Amino acid sequence: RLQLAAEAEKEAASHIKQARAATALQLDAGIADRVLRFDLRAIGIDIPEVSPFVANVEFPNVVGPFTVLDSRVRAAKSILNRPAARQVQAAREALESVKTQSKAVVNQITAETARAYLAALRARSEADLAAENIKMAEGRLSLANERRRQGIVTGRDVRRADLDIGEARGTSLAAESAYQSALIRLVDITGLRLDTPVELTDHAEYRDENPSLDEAIQTGLHSRTELEASARETETLRLREQSIAAQSFPTFGVFADAGAVTVAPTPTGDTTVIATPTYTAGFEFRMPILDGHRRAAQREEVESQIREANIRQIAARRQIEVQVRLAFESLRSAARQVRAAEQERSLAQADSAEMRALYDAGEASGVE
């Protein structure tokens, strides 16, 4: 995605060069070599007979063949062209929009990598929890076997404890598979080789944070590159609309060409070579009058695109606010779950301490 974004920036930069070319100096050279033979009467030249008494004088009706070599250099420069200037501005704004979209791609990759990493940490925590559950189930099975040997319980309790171990092992296998899948997704999104071994060195830890919802929403609206890219897109469309409107203004340019026309010797035996320098220079002033409502249709199309961009921008702002609110709800839910788990752990620790104290005093059995 980063490589595609870089190519998009290069493409947008080339659009600026293309827009500038409309007002840049145009210079070209050419050479043409042709053999001519034509009838003078075809171009309106009919030479009458001079005198019937001069029999040895005859004017030809067909000229040629002879060779004409035309070498020429042409130059043209647009002096006043407001549509082209607006197109250059629109191309520049489009480049900034593409750069903003590249930043958005970077932010997306960063967020996806962070989510994949945290998902892997959570999957490992669940795998560790499943392993602890296996240990607890094995302890219950050992205790059930001991009580059966003492004649306190039947084989049914032992089989039930054994089934609990099988269920715990199945849960552990599923959790371990989910952990390995999370690692593969993490390796994939970071662009590493898929066979790269990965070992997470961090551990999932909960930190109680109390950010302000309103401040988080404002931060999201100011820092998210989606909104900046949408604003850039709208500005690009507005400049394009101005470029279309500027097409109704006159344009002014100058042009010139210089060269030489050389007539080579003809096959009739005439050895004369005639080379004549030629040039053309002038200016061109154009004033659009009627275009069959082409510009009006183009402006209507761009105005519709601007309204669409504004709608997308409003939708993006709403989506960002929804995402922030959902994130805050997730934080509150996580805080409640952590508090409940801490209370459960405290009760379990207190119960365990009390039972051990009773056991040490001889008032409770090992089963309790």
C-alpha cells in the first residue's frame, strides 16, 4: 500500500507538469523533402499564345518534376491563459491531496499493526489461561483419585474430573491455534517473511485511564487524515470549477517560424538551385463566444462532485465521532470487567487464606 501511494504521488506530480506544458514555450523543428510535378492550369494559370508568328516560343502547361526541400523551426508561447493557470493550481492541490492520502495509509498501517499486536497479546493471555485451567483440572482429577482410594467418592466423580481435563485441553488447543493465527496475521501486516519466527516479549497489562470524551472527539476530528484528504479533494474540485469558468476568458499567445525553401536542380538539365529564406510571426487572440453549453455542463458536473465530497466529509466526521464513542464504551466495559475480575480474585484469595488457616488449625480437611 505504501508503494502504491508513492506511485500515486508520482502520477499526481506528472499531472502538474502536464498542466504547466499548456503555457510553456513550444519549440519544434521539421524538414520536408518532396518531388513536385503539376499542371499549371490546375492552379488557375493558363498562359496564352504570345503570337502566331513566333513559332519557336512555347510556354509549358506542365511543370516539373523538381525537388523542394523545406526546413523549418517553429516556436509558440502562450502569454495569457487563465484556464491553464487554474489547471496548474488544481493539479498542485491534487498532489497535496494524494500526499494526505499517503499519510492516511501510513496511519492505517500503524493502527492495523497495533491492533494485530494487541490481538496477539490477548490470544497469548487466553492461551496461558487455558493452560492454567488444565493444571486446575489435573489437580481436581488427582484429588478425586485420592478420595476414591479413601472410599469417599465413586468412580463417577473421577470420570467427571477426567472429562473436565479433556474439555480444558480442547479449549487450550483452540486458544493455542488462535494465538498462532494471530502471530501469522501480525507477521503478514508487518511485511516480514511468513516463516519468520515470532516471540512476544510484552505482556498484556491493564492501565486505568480516564480521558475526556469531548477532547478525544476534537482530537480525532483534527488529527485524522481522512478529513484532511476530504478537504483537499473539495478544494481541488473548486479549483477545477474555476478552471472551467476561466475558459470563457480570452487567451493570448505569440508564434513564429523560420526556415528556408530550397528548390533543387530539375531532371530537365537546369542546374540552378534556388534557396529562399521564409518566416512567419504573429500573435493569436481568442475570445470564446458560444460552446454549445459545454462549459455549463462541465460546471454542473463539478458542482455535483463538490456536493458529493461535502457529503462524504460530513459522513467521515460522523464516523470518526462514532468510532471514538465506541472506543470509550469499550474502555468503560473493559474497566468494569477488570474491576469485577479483581473483586473475584480478592474474594478467592480471602477464601483461600481462610481455608488454609482452618486447615492449619485442624478444623478443615484437605478437600476443602
